[in-house]
Amino acid sequence: MMQLRFFSLCFLMLVSCLLWPLASLATSPKDAAFSSMRVGFAQDTLANGSVAQQALHIRRLANEVDVLLVSPRVKAVLSQVIADVYDAGVPVILVDRGIDSQRFTSFVRPSNTVIGNAAAQHLVEALGQSGTVLMLKGVEGASATEARSSSFETVIKQYPSMRIIARTGNYLRVDALRAVQQVIDDGITFDAVYAQSDSMATGARMAMTHAGLDPSRIPIIGVDYIQEAKTAILDGTQSVSFTYPTGGRKAAELAVRLLHDEAVPKHLLLPTVKVTKDNARDVEVIF
């Protein structure tokens, strides 16, 4: 009997959006293609946000899995580790975050470049081509962070009267809250917020509210489209969110194809949707 061991090595923010789609897919009796395969997760291997731990787990598991599904926290550190696994003959499916080489089997994710460009265009129009944008960045060194930042900056730089203030929020609500609190305490003003996750957008709103600023008075953009973003968009305290499909099911489907000796695409881009008050009720939240 064929055994498939999915091992998702990811930091905490990815657990809810990556592990549950894989587990629910592979354990569902209606998915006949998965009935002869086993999916295993070990809670002590989630690396707890440590890049070194994630690298250690990848190396340790390389000889124990049929297919490795991984979302590398920081590509500069993990690119060679993942490439070594691939070179050893283990198929590697990257989910959401990439590495610095082409030594992987398939890469499943939405286009962060498309999201960054669209977010910038929205704010250019909303601000009339003039103003200061507070950009809350995700984890430094993550491919998603780099793409969401560079693509946003490319558009904004075309407008001389616009500028960007960048702060790191690590995709976390509390880190974003602290970062925005510090910006406000430093007397720095901004006309819009581009948060690279909806959780950070929530943190920004909390900091603004605490400082006596009304979040509904400025454009705030987030990414993911989680429930709290939907609520904020509908009540007018967030302008936009871009959906960010987790890719768990698609990655699992590619793994099955690999185990049946079928070809898979090197890159699989998942569609993203711009969510505003006009369509917020019609678009399904990610979680």
C-alpha cells in the first residue's frame, strides 16, 4: 500500500491556513484518490517560528517522506536546505513562499506581485496621487514579503508626490499594533495603510483607535481576506482586502499526481480577488 506522508514545516501564522486543508483533504473518505495514503502531522515539528528549527526538521525528515510540502520562513536561510532535499530525489512542493533557486518540483501560490501592484494602484487613486503610505511588511526575508513590497514600491515610485514609510509587523497583529503605535508616538503622519496581512491591518486599526484616530477616515488595505477583514470592510474601517488562497488542497493534489508519476507544473498561480464593500458579502473568507 502506498503511503504518503505530508510534512508541513511552517511557522505559527501558517498553521491554520495550511495544515487544515491538507488534513481535511487527505482524511476525507469521499476523496478516493487519497484513501490509500496516510497524512501525518507532528505538533512538535512546527518549528515555532524558528528558521533554524525549520531547517533542522527538513533535513531530519528528508529521508522519511515521499513528498515534502514546505512553506519556507526565510528563503536566504532555507534555500540550500530545500535544494539539497530536491537534489536527493525527494519531490518538493513549495506552498506560498519560494526559495532562491529553481531546485524544487512545484511552487503553489497566488501572485504577490499582482497583489502589490493592485494595492498600490488603489491607493494612488484613493489619495489622488499624493500622500504618505504606511506599509506594514511581513516577515523580513520571506519571498511573499519581498514581492508584496517591491511590486508596491514600483508603482508608488512613479508618483513624485507619494512616499512610503515602511515598518515590519511580521504578519502579526500585535507586532503591527506596536509598530503603528511607535509611528504615531514619533509624530509621523500617514494618509493610508498598506498592511501585507489582514491581521496587521487589524493591529493598525487598534493602534489608531487607541490614539484617537478614526480608521474609517483613511484607506486601509490588507491581504488574506479573513473574517475580521470582512467585518471591517463592511463597517467601513478597512477599504480593501485581497484574497490569498492557502494552496493546501492544490498542493496535495499535485503531490498525488507526482506519486502517480504524472507531470505537474513548475509554477501554479492561484487567483486572487480584490474585495471591497461592494462584493464583501459575496466572497468567501479564507478563514
